[in-house]
Amino acid sequence: MKKFFLIASFFMYAFTFAQTNTVNIIPAPVELKMNTGNFSFNHSTQIIAAGSEMHEAKMFNFYLKKLYGFALPVKSKLENSKSGNVIILELTKSTDRKDAYNMAVESNKILISSTGNEGLFYGIQTLLQLLPENKTEIAERTFEIPQLSIKDYPRFQYRGMHLDVGRHFFGVDFIKKYIDYLAYYKFNNFHWHLTEDQGWRIEIKRYPRLTSVGGFRNGTIIGHYPGAGNDSIHSGGFYTQEQIKEIVKYAQDRFITIIPEIEMPGHSSAAIAAYPQLSCFPDESTKISDKTPWAGSRNGKQVQQTWGVFEDVYCPSEYTFKFLENVLDEVMKLFPSKYIHIGGDECPKTAWKRSAFCQKLIKDKNLKDEHGLQSYFIQRIEKYLNSKGRSIIGWDEILEGGLAPNATVMSWRGEEGGIAAAQQKHDVIMTPGTYVYFDHSQTKNEDSVTIGGYLPLEKVYNYEPVPKELTDEEAKYVLGAQGNVWTEYMGYVSKVEYMIFPRMSALSEVLWSPKENRNWKEFSDKLPDIYKRYELWGANYSKAQ
């Protein structure tokens, strides 16, 4: 009996040791070494941060308060060199890159060091993952963090997530929460899709009808396209310029760049409803299919109530170009990003083909056809943005008719557009629908409506952003990749969360971790702990695999 007790005690000790010396960090670090022993984290633990590191100390306390209900005392220096139980944030030359960091957890201190504040921020996001998934575990007692050392930095310079607020509008609080999700998983770009056929979401002071008219629709189809009915609810919304400034600052504090998308020349029904002169045929009513359940008047230009692609697009007139330049001027004042996304996708040529103005313009500009006209449109906008010190990103349709000279391509219709652009020495961001479109179903038996397709978690995790068709030199033009969230069938925050989690977590590892460090089995084994983290946040998620 005594022998049995000793064996049981040994296994209980071994189990406890294994628990406290196993960590689940997403995305997986470049190098992680586990050591023996623990660091005791409690409410008395001090953060040591000098002036330039104070921002990261404040951010760590922000998340501690938000998740666990308390904050730690912050000191500018270590008062006693022998005193323990401290977290030290240190800017140093110990790393070569501003986005890299080192972490050492020892018995009496945690040291996070980096050449830049960005690296320190990523270090504190890792430290947050070493804290428990249950807030009650550190509410009244010490929590043991295993001793370890980490050397870490991202594989790709562009690590993006997208959110479409045109089809369905989401308020400021959720946009901030979405940015926090990105920060936790070390994404550094938020592609904010702000204009669509179904709603214009950004206040433009020179053109108030863009939001007063274009920001709202009289109803929305029920069920899958083309719709089994219409809810007849007047819905919509927009962000004021003050709100956008607030959100941009919120993202900057988390080292996330917001890239605004102002869609052109297609997907422009909401703008045309507000200012019909933008259309090639301003006196024509919006064409509405007989199959579309519609709410309200069908006369005049209308904000769309269903999903899809619509033939009433921007007319490439001087009025339109001046309008877009004025809009972009206000956009650039709000967003300091290098890039402005101008869409360029899914632009039907029907209106241009029957427009006498467009046909004359094609002839006068010696363009080959309507595809050449689209290239002329994109290149003219690019020249304007370049003159303001900005660069454009467009979906891969901007390749049609000739690529704008300095454009960056987002390849969404498979990888072919990205391959072609990289071979032409253009920067590329990979966003192929088959791997990173998070509006696709996660299981073959979804219990809610989705746009279709099938994108299981394992397929996201196993995605390789650098196509094998590229040479090593051409591969340098692949900046990274991005997960896209189109919201036709996501009317609620909980549905957005359900569709992004845990696929966004998987994508974070694709973009951050070294290719050789990625292991599907190891990642899938972490899922129970990942789910607990979502529950700590109060976020919805899918358990489909």
C-alpha cells in the first residue's frame, strides 16, 4: 500500500510539473526553450519600464484589467537590484529587428527585450498567453509561470485581416474588439472595407449624401441569395470622422495599420444612389431583378438590398474623377497608412459598352477595349494617390488591361494573379478564396447560412503563401497574406466571431511562425486551450475541424 502511495504521488507530481511546464503560444515562436522552475505572478508583481517602454507597460495593464480585473504597479527603475517578482520591459540592441523580441522567464523576473517598441508589444502579447484562461485562477492567489526563454520574430512583413462593414455595419466597440483580436495574434494590418453596393460607411464632409442616403438601405434579403423574402428593415450606419480618428489611434497603439478600402469603379451602388451623376446613365432607375425580394420604392437610384455584382458602376468622367479625388483627400487625412485600397474587382463592363461617352473615351485614349478603360481608370487614381505620397492596393482584376505601375496586388481569385504580379516585380499580398476566405463554411453541415464553399481549419493551417511557381527572387515580392471576412451572411457580432475563430488563430501561425515550425498535430492539440481563451474574451467560436 505504501509503495502504491509513493507511485501515485510521483505521477501526481509529474502531472503537475507537466502542466506548469507546458505552454501554448499562438503563433508558435521561432525558438522556445523550457527550463525548470517557475516565476510567481501575482497582484504585487511590478512592471519596470523607463519612459520609452511605458506605452507597452500601459498596454499590458490595459489587457490585464480588461481580462482579469486588476492592473500591476509600474516603476521607472528597479529600486533594489536583488528584488524579485518583476516584469522588465527593455529597449536594447539585443535583437536585429524592431518587430523581434526576446523573453526570459526566470525565478524572480521576466525580461522582455527588443530593439523596438513593436517587438516589446509582441512580447507582452506572448506573456498574456502564459497567463491562465480562467480569470479566477489569479483573482486571489499566485499563478506560476514556467521558466523559459523565447527568441521570436515574424516570417512575413504583412500579416493581415480584413472586415467588410459595407454589407453589414458593426459599431465602434466591435471594431476595437476586432483590433484586439488581431493584436493578440500579432497581425499588423487591418483592411477595413468601408464602401459597398449595400452601404457607404465613412463620413465625407464634402459629400454628406454619401452617408445620409448611401449609408442606409430599406431592407435586406432573407436567406441565401437571391433571397426567400425581405426583412423590410431600414438599416445601416456609418463612422464619423472623429470615430475613425479614435479607431485609427486605437490600432496604432497596438502597432496595427488600418488600410481603408474605397471601392471603385464597381461595387459603387450606394455612392451612385447618393449622387446619380456618378453613373453613366444618371436618369435610369437601378435595375432590380424580378427575383429579388425588394422593400420600398424601385424608382431612381437605390442602395442595393441583395448581394452580388451590379452593372451600374462609376462613369470614368471628369465629374467622377474629381469626386473620387475629393473623397480620397478626406480619407488620406484620416488614415496615415502607406496604402489606400481602391478595390478594382468585379466591375461589369455592360454600362461602359453601351455608353457613348465611354466608347468615345476608349477611342480618344487609344485604349483597346473596356478592360483597357478599367486600366486607365485605376492608373489615373494611382497617379493621384502617388502624387500625395501614397500607394494603391487592388484586387487582382487590376491586372486586366495592364497593371498600374506601382500597384500592389491582392490575389483573391486563386494564386494566379499573385504569381503574375510577382513575376512582373510587383508586390503581392496573397488572399486566395480557397484558403483564407473566412465567409466560407467551416463544416459541411453548417447550422446557419453562409455564402458557401468549404474551408476547414486544417486547410487554413496548411496554407503556404509563397507559390512554388515563383523563383527565390520572385518570392521576395510576396509580402504576406490576409484573411478576408465578407459579411453578406454575418449580420451579428457573434456570427463574425464564429466565422473567424479558430481559423484566424491558424492563419496567424501561417504568417508569423517559421514554415518548419508549423505542425498541424501540435496546433490541433492546442485547440482546447485556444477555446478557453475565446471563452475568457467572451467571444463566440466554432469547434468544427
